[in-house]
Amino acid sequence: MPAGEREALLGLLDDPSPTVRRALLARFSERGTAAATLLQEIARSSNRVLARHASWFIEELKLSDPVAEFRSFIRSLNYELETGSLLLARTLTPQLDVGECRAEIDEISARCRELVAEPSTCREKCRIINRVLFHEWGFRGNVEQYTDPLNIFLDHVISRRKGVQISLSILYILVADRLGLQLEPIGLPGHFVVACYGDDAPFFIDPFDQGLFRDADEVLTLLRANHVAPKLSDLAPTTVREVLCRSCRNLAHHYTAAGDLAKAQIFSEFVDEFEATYERHLQP
């Protein structure tokens, strides 16, 4: 933003006139990212008067700093999978309509609920989820463009109906949760699946492979086929912290491969923040 325009806008920021405020709202809206950057800078400044007015414009324009918000989420240690996934998505798409994303997941879950005949076992409910997600809605693994970073962001997975192992697993868990079915994320070496421990025998679901069911031995065989020496601990649930950290790690790799080093740096810093926060939490 040119220095002259910047100074003119700042000079009017605390003007109480409704006419001036409407004009500023229109101008800030036109300037998009540049206006958001300016207002966020002022909102964090030591000038309390201008900071208060800048915060008002940020709220009115629905502007925020999604990167800072996700960092705050990391530092909070209050990790919840759906909230974290949507906050992560907003780091790429600040204008994301979070309510619309949640509504889409609600709609998928409502369709599943229509098809569930109680009493049903967990396996039977997962078969219903498979039918709705992979056949009626058409979700699939993006094998053609596996390293496309958009495969990891939940909103793009929902809109494009395709993703990678970790993002499809997250979506599967969120749908199941709305059905009252508790599933667990399983971060295998080089792969990602979902586990169900609710029936007599645990089983594993591979959302990247159209919801294929596997037992524990079959999962270990899969790891061996991928040249990984399996351990029983590989089948243990993965924490929400590590699911989101792994998503960021993948994004850092994919953006690096795509040559977008600025975005790669952002997600690499998120990984560092997760690890540093965890280390601080462990200290007595």
C-alpha cells in the first residue's frame, strides 16, 4: 500500500462519523490483503486508541490473522481435531466459511444416519459411512496429484471430493463422531488409517482405499509390503497434536517440492511450534 494512502487511512481511522466509517470499510474491502495487513499491524501496535479502532474494522470486515490464530491454537494445548483442521485450512484461505464446512459434514452424517438401522455394530455403521462417503458423495484418494498441498486442507478435500490418507481419515472420523461412533486416527509409518475399537475385535479402515477394512495382521502385512519393519505400537492411536503436526509436516514438504518456499516456511514453523510447545509442556 502506498505510503500516502496508508497515512490518509490512518488519519481517518478514529473518525467517529458514520459516513467516514462506511467509506473506510468500502476502501479496506477493496484493498483486500493489503488492508488486512495494515489493520492487523495497527491492532498490535502500542497506540491503544488506533488499535481499538483497527480491531473494530477487522471485526466488521471479518478480517483476522489466521496464521497467528493457528499458532495460538498450538500454544493452547487445547487440541480438538475439527477445530484444529478448520483453523489450519484458514491459514491458506482466510475467508473460509467455517460454518459451511461444518454444514457439509453435517449433511454427510445426516445421510449416514438415515441409512443406519439400529441396533447396528460399529462395523455395520462404518459400512454405511463407506457407502455415503465413497459412493454417494464420491470421495477418493487423489492418486494423480498426490503431492498437491490442497489435498490436505479440509475445505478443499470437501469441495473437490478428493484428498490424501491423513485428510480423508480426518473427514471419516468427523463424520463418524456425528453418528456417536468413536474412531481413532492411526499414524502408521508412511500411511494413515482409522481404527475402530468398539466391536469385539478391533478393525482398521483405509479411507484412501475406499474405506477398505483390515484386521491388525493385515495392517502389519501392509507395512511389510512397504518395506517397514512393523511394531505393535504402530497400531496405537495417534494424538490430535500429532495428526495436525503431521499435516503441517506434509504441507511443508509438498510446498517445498512445488517451489513455494514462503508457504513451506510457514508450515515448517508450525511443526517447530508444535514440537517446542510439547517440550515445554513436558518440563516440570
